[in-house]
Amino acid sequence: MRMRGVHQRPSVFSLAGFVLVASVLAVRGQQPTPQEPSPAAQQPQSPAPPAEQPPAGQQPERTQQPPIRSGINFVRVDVIVSDGKGQPVGDLKAEDFSVSEDGKAQKVESFSVIKIDNVSQATDRPMSSIRNDYDEEREAARPDIRLFVILLDDYHVRRGNAMGVRKPLFDFIQNQLGPADMVALMYPLTPVADIRFSRDKGALMGAIERFEGRKFDYRPRNPFEEQYAFYPAATVERIRNQITMGALKAAAIRMGGLREGRKSVIWVSEGFTSTLPAQLNDPVAAMPGLGNPARGRATPDVQNDRQEFYNTVDLNSEMRDVFEIANRQNTSIYPVDPRGLGVFEYDINDAVGQNTDRRALNSSLDTLRVIADNTDGRAILNRNDLAVGMQQIIRDASAYYLLGYTSTQAPTDGKFHKIEVKVARRGVDVRARKGYWAFTAADAAKALAPPKPEAPPAVTAALNKIAEPARGRPARFWIGTGKGDNGLTRVTFAWEPVPPALGERRETEPAARVSLIASATDGSPLFRGRVPEGDIAVPAAPPPPPPSDTAAPTAATAPAGSAVTFEAPPGQLQLRISVEGRRGQVIDSLTRELTLPDFTKVEVSFGTARVFRGRTVRDLASIKANPTSIPTTEREFSRTERLLIRADAYTPGGVAPTVTARLLNRGGQKMADLPLQVGAAGTVELELPLSSLPAGDYLIEMNATSNSGTAQELVAFKVGR
């Protein structure tokens, strides 16, 4: 609790703040500037020659890749130079720039002109979709793309204004963005892990279409908001301010982890409110007017100067944290005020006096200007044509200079060091990052330390299996193998429909069933049928009579959960999969190749582990009691879920081997031993509640040991929120 004399105010923390703390700890050792050194960076380097310049007044035709330099003291600065009309100036040379750090002149060692345009993006290389984290990181690091986060601040936008800002945002996405640009949409409560970048303009526009403002509407819409819905309205407004500032920090950190170059946050907001007028300062935020005699009544403009002063000081202090993190991550914030040419802050029905209304409007506009000015952005406000103002965002991100120098101070004090850039030409506007945060001595030692050993190949291979999400596909699949009868291999095929992602528009109807054809290398069919109905099993040749408990499933016995089991001889197997809609039309198709193991020729082996999910212990007990329970195809789970992992371990003599299990992190290091339950015929099970695991990638490692040898099975999975 913070105290000033007798004045007390509670310290309020937000969900986004908690997420931010975890994110800061995760990226503390990888500050984007200065760069972590490579081995080559430890050697003295001669200054790089200036990049070749185009003729005066002419823009370069291609983005010039700067010379690769690194080191804990090497600093890169992006500089925007524009004329009086806001148009970029692109004919400057390295000698036209001077850079100082904390007032001391620095020598410019690298210089390049960055120019990005939509035409070159479309012609230089084919565009690839963002399918996974690897695609996202690879594409974001390219110098010829622009990176944006659009923060739809529903806490600080009125509902009517949210509807009005949709068209300028549509125009920005449809007409201003290039085909290679990457954009992520987020709300104030969006966790860092859920900020995903996309090139799908249709999905982005679909998400914006659902943007709904909630300014001064304190009715809770999720369990987190229910925790403070009955606080006073002034307290809830402070919480909302802190949540939005936490989201701005989270967006900067997320982009800072992708690349060092210029990045932009487009913040759709009407600004922060430091002090609520008496008419809106309800004792219970979720119950407007209850216990508030001033609600809807015109009262004299009585100004509490001390209260408003303290509130403004607190707000400015919290905004300063936003500046520092945005500058640390080289991220510019562009506030976009959907009010247009604002005249009033409150509705006429609120009965707020003119003086109070004018002070509140100016105060909210000031918060937008301050954040923009201190992060090298531009505040787009007090204008009815927002689309024209947003064009400047594209211009700033499309043409700039990238300078690099090695700091003569070589600081390792962990403090902020101011950068000032000047240009030897009159009549131009120069904008550059304000500075950078130096490494601490501990960070510098960590950066110079040898790299950590890579994860074992088996761990990497298991993680790669969950790296490719089923984005854009109507169904997700899992294929498992086990020991069958008479030397055959048992194959289990399971599938689940994939619901559309947020904002995703699908032209086809949802998946209803799957048509599956399994063939040997010579083309002979091993299985043909529909899952879950109409299955017809074609046994392998020569066909041994199948036991009654392994008969092919039929429409009457096939489980509703969409799975089928059949047997096939060991060796190569091709699966042709066709996903059908409710009317039987094919909406997706693909082919899978796999090698069926021969369980009769190995000393110790595992069948493919099956993963089941549930919310409670009772859910898992129900799964255990049902022998036809279908394993999930999903490998990303929430922390509210529990997993049941089931696997079969085999030995030639039928003697169950000794099986142990442990939990690993994504680097393959052990986190904990896991208890196992051993069933009949070598079947083992383990239960794993996910509530104690933070978001990230994990593996379950099972090891089987017998007198004849050892075997290992790895199950990779991801934990979300």
C-alpha cells in the first residue's frame, strides 16, 4: 500500500501485469539492443563502408540488408527522416548523420536505407502462410516486411466509436498493408502467448468486425472481471488503465522477441481516465447509479485539485513504465483516437459539467500524445479522417535509415542511455529511438557465455510433431500402432473436427466424417471405409481369420468419437484421407506415409502412447472404465485439464518390462519423476494434472527395461493458459 500523509490508495494489479512479469523474466537475457555476440563479434572489426545510395531524390528500389554486426555494445538505431509534408526523405548518406550517446559523439559503423513497398513484396518472393512459431520467427526477422500489433482497447473506447473505427481499420488492412506484412490483433486481456501474427487479411477484418467498445461499461464479461466488478467505479477504472498498459508492454515484449528492427503498435483507444466525475463514480461499478446520488444529476463543477493531482501523478508514473519497455524493445506506439475531432468526453445524459468535461477530454488526449511522443510514434487524434492519418503509420514503417555504432562507453550498468540523432540538412523532421537499456554485468556475462547444449535429437523430433498446427484444416488426425495378432501390427486411426479460429472464415461446412483408404506399397488395399460409419475392413493377404474381439468396426459398433482400428502387415503403409461434410461432399484430402513396426523382431518396444484429456478426476475415471475411449488428437491443452497417458510395452517372451516415466522441459532436462500404474500385459498409465505447469512445451519420457534391452517413448505436448 502506498501512502502520502493521510492519503491512502490501494495498489491494484492486473492479469496482464502478471503475464507481463513472466514475460519480462523470460526475455531479460535477450534484450534486442545491444546484440548478443557471436564468436566472430569478439574480434576487432573495421567500419563498414556506407551502403550504395540512389540518386538524389530517388528512392532505392530494394531494401538493403545491413552488414551483420553484433556484440553486447553494438547498437542499431532506426531513423525516420521526412519533409514538411510528412513524405520520407531517402537520398541522405552516412556522412549526413551524427549520433551521440549520453551527449558523447559516436562513430557510425554501419549504414543502410530501408525501403519497403507492396510491389516489391509481391514480386520478390512467394508469400508463405504463418503456420507455426518457426514460420512466425523466420518471416518476422526479414527486413522487407512490416510488423504490427493492433490493440483494440475496448476498455477505453465507447461502443458507438468502436463501430465508427472499423472502416478506417478495414482500409488500413485492405489497402495499406503489403502481402508480406504481419499483423496480430489483441485486446487488453490477451495473454502474451496468444499474440499470433497473420497475413490473412480476411481473418483480421473478421475479428475487427466484432470489436465492441466498453468504455465506462463495467458489467463483467469473464471470471477475471467478476473478481472486481463490485469495487467502486474509480477503482475499476484504475484497474482497466493498468490492464491496458500491461497489454502495451506485452505487445512490445512479444515483438521485441521476434526481431530488433522497427516495430509498431496501433493502439485504438480514447486514452486513459485518471479521475471520474461524481456522476460516474458509483460505489458499485457493476450496478450503475446504485448508492450514487449524483448519477444523472447536474451538480456544480467542484474540482478536487489534490485528488486529481495524485491520480495524474500515479497515471504518469505507470505510463513511464510503458515508455521504458517500448524503448527497450524498439517499438513505436501509434494511438488512434476513434472519437475523431473530439468535443466532449461524456454523453449529455451523464450530466457532467462543461469544465469537468473539458478537463477530462484534454487529459485523455494528453495520455495519447505522451505515449506516442515518448515511443517515437505519432498520435492520430482530433481528426475525422482517420484513414489518412493511418497512412503515416505505413510511411514511417516503410522508409527509414538503419544506423549502427559500437558504444564508446561500453556500459554494463543496466541503465537507460539516451541516443540523439541529427541530420545535416535543414527543413526535415528527424525521429529516432530515444535510447536503449544496457546490459547489467550479470546479463553481459550470460550473453558472453558459451551456448547451452542443444536438446537431444529425439526430443527435437517429438517437439516438431506438435509444431505444425492444423490451421485452415477442418480436421485433425492421430495414428497409433501396437502389437496385433499373428505377427500383424494393429493400427488405430482417430480424428477430431477442428473449430474455426478466431475471425477465420471457412467456405465449407464442418467436418462430419472421414473416408479412409489404407494401402500397402504394391497398392493392395488393407482397409477401406468411413469413420465413424460405413466402415468395411479389407484384411491383409493372406487373410488370417480375425478373432471376434478384433473384427472390423461397423456403422452400428463404431464409436461416435471418430476412431477405427485395423490390422496390417509390418512395413510401408499409405493412408489416403478424405474429410467429408454432412452431405457427403469432400472438403479436404491428404495422404500420409508411415512405416509399421514389426513388434515380433524387437527385444523391447513401445506401442504408440495414447493421450486422453479430462477436466476432473471423475472424467479420467470414466475414460479408464470405457475400453472404447478414443484418444485425443490434440496436443495443446489448458492448465485446467488433466491428462491420462496410456502405453503398451512389449517383450518377445510376453514378460512385462520395468517401465519408468518422467516429465521433461523443451530442452530435454528432467523436471520430475512421474508415478505409473501398471496393468495387464505390459499396459502402463499415468495421470498428469496441468494446473501446476506454466505455459510452454513439455515432454513425457517413458523408458522400458528388461533383460533383453531397453526402449523409449516420448510424448510432446503444449500447455496454454
